[in-house]
Amino acid sequence: MSKLVTKMIAMALVAMPAMAVAKDGLDPRVQSLLVCESISSAEARLQCFDQSIIPLKQALSRGRVVLKENDGPGSLGGVVTASGKSAEKRFWVLFENGDRWQINTQPDRRKAPPVGITLKIQRTLFGNYWISGPGWSQSEAIFQSHGS
């Protein structure tokens, strides 16, 4: 690699966009790949991509990095737009953002949460969810899907 290309890559890394730095959850190998996009010189940008992709490909092939779309809830709670009973001690709710949840309740609960009520969902350290709101005691919640 020429000294000029090396200097250009070094300058680009120093002047890295705040967006790439702010992504705390990204693997450093992915971050270095994203930095390449900000390099204006085509030759230097290609060199950066070529160098950055090697450790990422190695990590992917060894199973150390897994690329996956986030298929979890869009938010933790909101306004109920639809609800109903799905089984004994089970209800479903649909929030305004399209998230659909199953709620497991106590046997004495006879009605689903009413439309228009705002419910909050909390995620525990173990990864399960609890839902509660006005007139709705805390119950176990299971995320089902996003979109009606």
C-alpha cells in the first residue's frame, strides 16, 4: 500500500463521522467497514473496504460474528388499538406501532385490556417481559410479531 493511501486512510479514521463512533453496539470490525464509506477517494475507499472486510469475513466464517435482523418489539408498550381473548388465561393486544403481544394472566381476569388504554412493558434481566397499566395488574407478556 502506498504511503499516500495509508495517510488518506489514517486521516479518514481520525475524521470518522460521529455516526460510526456513536454505534456502541456494533462490532469494531463492522465499524471499521462503515468508516470506509466516508473516504472520498475511490482508490483509498476501495483499499479501506478490502482491508476491513478480511477480519469480518474471518469472524463470520468462524461463527464469532452473526449478522441478524432485529425481530423484537418496536417499543415497550403504548396505546392498545385492538385486543381480545385467545385462550383461558390468555389475551392478545395490538399496540399502535404494530407490535402484537400475548398476555398470560390470572384465572380471575375475564376481559382483555380495553382499546385506548396505555400499557407499559418491562424487560427483566432474564429476557422475559411483564406488562401492566391502569386497571391492569402486572402479567407475563410474550412478544409475538410486528405488524398486524
